[in-house]
Amino acid sequence: IILQTYRAIANYEKHSPSEMAMATGDVVDVVEKNESGWWFCQMKTKRGWVPASFLEPLDSPDEPEDPEPNYAGEPYVTIKAYTAVEEDEVSLAQGEAIEVIHKLLDGWWVVRKEDVTGYFPSMFLQKSGQ
Amino acid sequence: IILQTYRAIANYEKHSPSEMAMATGDVVDVVEKNESGWWFCQMKTKRGWVPASFLEPLDSPDEPEDPEPNYAGEPYVTIKAYTAVEEDEVSLAQGEAIEVIHKLLDGWWVVRKEDVTGYFPSMFLQKSGQ
Amino acid sequence: IKQPPSNPPPRPPVEARKKP
């Protein structure tokens, strides 16, 4: 049988184990339409880029998996300017030499410029000497 | 290769086509960990009950698929009491005879009791004479 | 799990509310 395909028009958070949460835009196949207004659906497999900071490991949710910090610092250069948004971030122009202290998996690395230390987007950094 | 499995710790709305939206609790397999902090993931297939009112058909989003109303009314009886929450809903005790005017697919049927008309949960109604 | 939840589903989200 061919199942009908529908799209979620709003975020839906589940309130009981037999329900399924949906994010706006999710595409689902409808397996059963109950006249109560509850429809049993199967989420279409989807793939894409998501921020690592929104994820935790399923098996060991609390085990830190970030690499160890390197306080000696590793020389990097900024390939794009960035202006700090949060107070624990660092503003840097393009082409500045900095030292990377901690390469966090969420892409916000701890960097040091002279005596200023803070978070900076890793995608705007390039290893020195490359 | 065995992909690592992670769980979404918050809702994430996508901001560009190559991203994937997530609802809190979604389970994903991590295909690639980019050091920018963007991870390419594949959503684990999930199934469950969702409210029909949060869905629209993928191909014909605006085509109404609800059945036609029956203004003559069909006799039903309430099998469970319900107190109106929104102003367009009707409060009824258990065992009340009412008439169903419109059986909407989202499970909120338009019912009439004497001169009062409004929405009532279909799961608390039973066809009369059964 | 073929039994739907025992409570009524939520009303349509506001942006989808059809005029009665």
C-alpha cells in the first residue's frame, strides 16, 4: 500500500511515550488515521548538518568527549573577522595571529591573543604556516 | 563502520537547506564530525502518534480533505464529560444526547446541543443506539 | 503501539486554524 505523505506545519513536543515529536517541516508517512484525530505516522529519514552543541551521546550523556586543552597554545591565524556577541567571546580582525588553547567539539575554540582569552568560531581559523 | 548515536538536547530549527531540524529527544547517527562544530547526521527512523491538526498534505497543502458537514445532525451521546478550554468549544457532561454536524479529521467535531454549537473531542462521543 | 493516546489531541496550531 502507498502511504500518504504529510508535512508538519508546527513544532510538536511529545507528551506521552506513544507519541512522536516533530519539528516544523518534518515529512511523515501516515500509517493509520484514527478518527480521534491522532494519526500514527512514520518519520521520513532525513539527513543534514546540525550544531554539535545540541547533541549529547546516547550511551554516555555525561562523559566529556572534548579533547584536552593545550595551554601552551597552538599558533593559528584568523581567516575571517568576527565580532564577539556574548561576553565570553573574542573579537578579532582578519589576519590576526592567535594561539588556540582548547579545540572544543562544538566549534567554539578557546583562543588567546596576548592577554585576552575567549571563544572564537573555529571555521574562521587556519593553522599557521599553511 | 558503526556510526555513533546521539540525542538532541533541545529543539533545533533549520536556517539553511543543508541543515536538519531536530526536536528534543530525537536520536541521530553522526555521519561526519566537522571541526567547525557542524556535524552531518542522519535521523533515526521514528514512529508514533501525532495530532492530525499539525499536519498538511505534502502535495496539496491547501486542498481541504475534511468530509462535508451534515447540518441535519447525526445523533451521538457523550461517553465522557469534557469542559471547554477554548471559547469555541462546548462543555458537556457524560451521557448527554447531542448531534454531530461536522466530523473534522483533527478529532475536534462540531456538535450541537439544543441551540449551542461548538467543538468537542470525538474520542468522547459514541454513535447513538450502539 | 497501536493504541492512540487516551487524551484528545491538541487543537490546531493557531496559524492553521480554519474559520468554523
